[in-house]
Amino acid sequence: MSNLLQDSPIPLYLQLADILRDRIGRREWATGSCIPTLEALAAEFQVARITVRQAVQLLTKEGLLAPRRGLGTVVVRAADNPNTVVMKTSLRSLAAMYESTSAEMLTFDESHRKPPATPESGTLGDSYVFMRRQHFTEGQPYAVISLYLLHDIFQRAPDDFRSRAVIPTLMAMKSVRIDRAYQTMSIGSADAEAARLLRVRAGSPVANVMRVFLDSKGLILYYADVIYRGDWVRWEIELQP
């Protein structure tokens, strides 16, 4: 059965190239081995032979494949392993991860807007500061964060919150106590803007995370919507016995 989405805005040959690239990266096709013929791949993915040829030509330009007279198309090198950002489930580990990466401010707004939180998420404060940031590791973007920080907390260290990662800055404040922190995750696909910021193709898999910090009275101190590159993030979740 084909894994390609016929109604996707992403051309079929690009979808197919991603699948073939993944097979090479997972060593399903070892370096030096021949990939299946164009006819065999066309039959497997239920597409035209020209679509397969375009995908193979793209991977050839990337240096992953090469034609060999009398053999066919050969894998000449493995796909580069993507950078990996390990997402832990403890708040301190999460803070340490953001401390070790860099960020660029995209939007800053002190107009006292409020997060799009539901009543079940917690109690909203009077006003919040909105920040939207693009986060990087080794010079490459791995996440886009849209966050709301309670205005009263922001005013206690405005320069730090503007220039440093918010979570470690928040946790270092002795005047702030986070009583509860939770997050929910869903798998989705990158829209045009997210794809541009994360430097992936539109429709690529992403992890969407909603993150909330509350005080002892249930007041929302911090609310964030985060989009992570699906191919760069690895979640490590410890299962309780």
C-alpha cells in the first residue's frame, strides 16, 4: 500500500524522496547496495515511473545515490543523522535543555494579552507578556515557542526574561513557586509558517506541545504552545512500575 498522500500540497516525488531517504538513513539499504528498480518502486508506491525517477534524481543530487553501469542505482553514502534534542519529563531537565540551546526573539508584546487557556488549564491572571521565540541547537532551529508569562513575574526580571530562556530564569527566581507543571503533546504537520521557521517542508511531521505552570492556587504563571521538529526531538518518558 502506498504511503504517499495524493491530496497533499507536497509533490509526490518529494514525499517519496523523504521515504527513500529514511530507508537509507535506517540502513534498510546499506551503503554499496542497489536500491529496487524504478519499476519495482513505482509498483510498491502506486505512482508513475517518472515520479520515482524524480525522487531518485533528487537523492542523487544530494549525494546519497549514484547510477552504476550494469548494476543500477547504488547507495553511495548514508543520510546524515539529524541533530537530536532529548526532551525529558522533569521540569529541571527541561530547564537545563533550554539553557544549553540558543534562542532568537521573533515577537515581543507587553499589551497584556491573555493566553488561549481553557478553564480546565487553570485560572488566568490579570495580564501577561507574550513572547514568540525560535530555538536553535548547533545553529539549526528545532522549536518555535509562543509563550505567555504573568506580567507581574516578568516585571521582576525584565532584562533576564528578554535575553535568556524563560523556564530556567523562572525557576531561578526565589520569589516564584511553581506548584504544578504539566504538558500535553499531539502529533501534527508543519504549516507554511512553521515549515519556514523550522526549515522543513510544509506538511513535515511536528510535535505540538501545550505547557502550563501553576502556583498553589491554580493561577497560570506560564503558558506556552510549542512546535518541535518531528525528526529532531526524542522524548524520554520513564514508566512507573
